[in-house]
Amino acid sequence: MDKKEKIKTEIEAVEESMKYFKSRVKDNEELKSKLEAELAELEQENQELELEYGDDYWFVNIDTMHIDNDIWHDTLEDDIRLKRKLIFKTSDEAEEYLEYLKAKEKAMNEFSKEEWGDTGIFKYRFCINCSTRKFEIILETLSREFNALYFRQRHEVQEFINKYEKYLRRELGV
């Protein structure tokens, strides 16, 4: 079941619960609205990436960390770029995504090996709350998550989330 089907199923479940729990109608209507908005956003995102043979597109070349353009020929290389979400309609969108990737790479290398061993140094990371779909900032001193981004200051995490929320949600699938 793909993400769109899952959201459609959740919408149906909310509609059913609205029938049986009249006292929670307002809460359910808000939840239904959020889910419908998310579904519309996903459908729009999928429509934007539909390419036909001969269409021009821009992509982020992760080997060189530059943007390039190409023509859609529905080759294996085109499909790989599409699945990795590296394809964009405009050079500006590709440039913005490249900026995000560079900022992410910098954040992943923020602390030295010695600093990771020092529990006196605060390390902040973010996660997504699956029920509220909001980002939360967490202070870490003793453990380290695989592939998580860590920052020295809480406000740096919030700035990163604010600036790149669209791409973070895209990567996390929320």
C-alpha cells in the first residue's frame, strides 16, 4: 500500500468515526481536513514529476554536487534519478535542493570523534512526531542516532527545520 492509498484509508476511517462519535466531530473534521490537504499535496507532487519522452528536466548530480539538465528518455538512469527524488522542473528548484544537501552534509560532520565522547557537549537533533506530524527538537548527550543530523545549538536546529522543512518532509515521507 503506497502513501496515497494509506492516506485515503485514513480519511475513510475518520469519516466512519465521525458517524459514530458525534461529540468528536470537530476534531475529526480537522483531522480529515489535514489528511485531505496532505493527499492533495502528494497528488500535486506526483503530477509535477510526470515526464514524457523528450521533456527537459534539471537534476542534482550527487557525484559532483552540481546541477545538470537532461532530456527524459525513460532510461534506467532517468528512473533512478526520479526514484531518488533528484529531478526538478526548473534549475532554481534543483539549486535549492542542492543547497539543502550541502547544508545537510555540513550538519552531519559537525562534531569530531572526541566531541562525540564528551557527554558535557550538548548535541541537538530533530525528529518527527508521527501522530502530530510536527518536528520536535531533542537534546542528546549519551547516545547517537544513525544518519541523524546533530547541531550545537537548539536555535540552529529550528533554523534548519524552518529553512528546509519541505525537503525534510519529502525525505521522511510525511
